[in-house]
Amino acid sequence: MEKLSKELIGASSIPIILSILSKRESYGYEIIQNVKEVSNGKIEYGDGTLYPVLHKLEKRELVESYWKIGEYGRKRKYYKISNKGKKELLSEKDNWTIINQIISKLWKMEASLT
């Protein structure tokens, strides 16, 4: 199975993480597993990829974090999307929709030339 390029994964990490957190609050490992599942294994975040993005989102006030004891008594840092993050997610959706339309249009033009 072919993985996506690091550049594409990096560019899409904010809308992906915000989308996941818009569904429900979550902790790091659960986010990593969720991304792997929804991408059919094409995107696999490691701790070194995910946590810097979460810290960046927190610094930009797009997500909020808090500590919570999990079901097995383990203390975990949970993340949830903020109101500012919800607005950012709408903007990200618009941006990615525009990019998708442009690329699709270019590929259709390319296909008609061959």
C-alpha cells in the first residue's frame, strides 16, 4: 500500500485533526489510530508528528486541552476543538474544496488532451 507524501500529510494535518476533534474530544493515541483508520493506513502519524501539531493548534487557540483519568485509571491529555477552531475548520474546508476543484479541473483538461 502506497503512503502519501510527507508534504501532503503535513499540509493536511490541521484540517484532519480539527475534523476529528469536531466529532468528539480525544487524546493523542486515539487521534493517531483514528487517522490511520479513516485513511486506510495511508497516513500514519507518529508521536513526533502529531504532538507538535496539537501544540501549535493549542497555541493558536484552535484546540483546548485538559487532563482526564481514562477508563483504566490512566491519566491522559485530552484535546477538544474550540469555537475559534470550528471557524478555522470551516475555512480549511473551503480552501481544500477549492484546491480539489482546481486539481480535478486540470486533470480533466489533461485527460481530454490525450
